[in-house]
Amino acid sequence: MKRQLQRTRWNAKLVRARWGKLPRPMLDGLKELVGRYGFSVALGDLQQLDGRWYVNHAGLLRLATRRRCVGIRVQPVREFCDMTAERWTFKATVYKSRGCKGFVGYGDADPSNVSPVVRGAEMRMAETRAVNRALRKAYGIGLCSAEEVGSFPATPKPTSKSAKVPQPPASVSGNGTGQPRLLRDRLCQLIRQHNLDPNQVKRYAADFCGTEILREASRELIEDFINKLAERATKDRDGLLCQLNSYGPRQEVAS
């Protein structure tokens, strides 16, 4: 119980750092989501937009792992797929245990219901949406998932009156020494290892930390971001690339 309370308080601090002061009902909702499902703001399991919480694909997969889900079967619904029109529909079935008959969810995607920044990835988006719906049914989650919504406005930045996380800023620019330099080196290593776009990662990191520029973020938030980036790059690289593309086109290196 004490551990759960500490986790809730830590998530609330991150929420204030990222989105500013939120209404009490939203904080109560956060407490319920953290306590019942173990979702983490630090890992990016939740998004807050227009006064509502959304869970994302990575958060649902982590929940399935914690609950010992035994399998997820995904298959296209061919009669509703049209490769020429880039229209795709998938069926996902989640099996919570060996004797489970399965929880079914459908997901569709085409150029009319996905964000312009993920055009060309409609097939993967349809599959992700199907899995999300099946997982939400299996574990009784009424929240809509972020991937099921066509597009989002820009993430709000904290107001000037927002509470600040009580840690000193940590730069990853390499101008300092010690731990900030180690964080920068680790981030650069991840970018090279997984062939990510540095500019997209930098914008994603600033958005994650709730700051205009990354060097204004606290050391703890940057470390949380790097841990999340490493996990997603390993377990869900396609989903990570899809999210990075929402921060602008990839910069190709001239040969």
C-alpha cells in the first residue's frame, strides 16, 4: 500500500512538471489508473489531452506482461482490406490464460483516419489499434488508447505557475562533466544503435520532459526518458518510429 502511494505521488509530480496544474478530478483519475493498472507517466504509458487521459500501446503491452497474458493473435480481415486505397482492418484476440477463449478487438486505418505524419503506416496502425482494443477489453480498461484517435494537437506546455520537480537542470549537450555527460553519451549510443533521427529524438525528449528545450529539463526526467526510449526501441521499434515521425520529417544524412 505504501509503495503504491509513493508511486502515485511520483506520477503526480511528473504530471505537474509536464502538463502543469490539473483539475482535481483528473488527478483522482490518475490515482485510479496508477493504482488499478500500474500505469506510469514516467514511462509514457499515459497521455493527457483536452482534459482526458489516454493510454498508449506500450502501456497496454506492459500491463499485459504484468498480468501474464499468454498470447495475442493478430490477423487481417481480408474482405475489409484494400491495398490500393491503403485501407486495412485487423482482428486481434487476447488470451489472458491458457483456458481463456479470447477477447476480440478490431482495428482499422486508412488515410482518412490517421494523422498526416504517419501516412504510409496505415497497415501497422490498424494492427496496433486492433491489439489495443482487444487488450482494453481483456483487462476492463474504459480509456481510449492514443493510437485509436486519428490525430492529436500539440502537447500543452506547463504554465508559469506550474509546480516544478525539485531537481536541478541537467544538460545533455555535453558542455558539462559528470552525470550529464554520461546521460548524453547513453542517449547518443541509443540513437546510433537503433538508427533513430537525433532531431526527432531531441524534440520528443523535450516534449516528454515538458520543457521548451531539453537542457532545461531535470536530470531525473531526462534519465526517465532515456530508460523509456531504450525499452521502446527494443520492444516496439515500429511504434517508436511512428511516434518520432509525429515530431517532423526524418533528416536524411547526405552521402
